[in-house]
Amino acid sequence: MLEELEHIPKGGDAQNELRLIYFNRRMRSLGKKGEKKTAKEVLMESVARIKEDHPNFEPEYDEEFFKKRG
């Protein structure tokens, strides 16, 4: 899980919020009662959540890394 977070760099407020939301949602998805979503699914949901408050937000993340985990 922490390896995945290394592929979402730190940045401004919205970028850091993305990291926080991703971390929380990903941990839930990996739990025993989790929804068993892929890393990419969780990332896309997290980006969508950030864009609700920051519509012009352009997330930074390692696309190749998350393609492999989609």
C-alpha cells in the first residue's frame, strides 16, 4: 500500500488531499470486509471526489504504474 502511495506525488492542497483520500479508500478496499477494488479503481474514484471541490484539478500520478494495477 505504501508503495502505491509513492506513485502519487505530494503537491499542492488538492494533490495532497488526493493522497489522503486514496490512502483511506485503498486501506478500506484491502480490509477483510473491503470492496476488493483495484488500485486504479480506487485512484479514479479518489480523483472524482477531489474534482467535486476542485473541478480544474489535474492530478499527478504514475499512469504506467496504475495501468498495471487496473
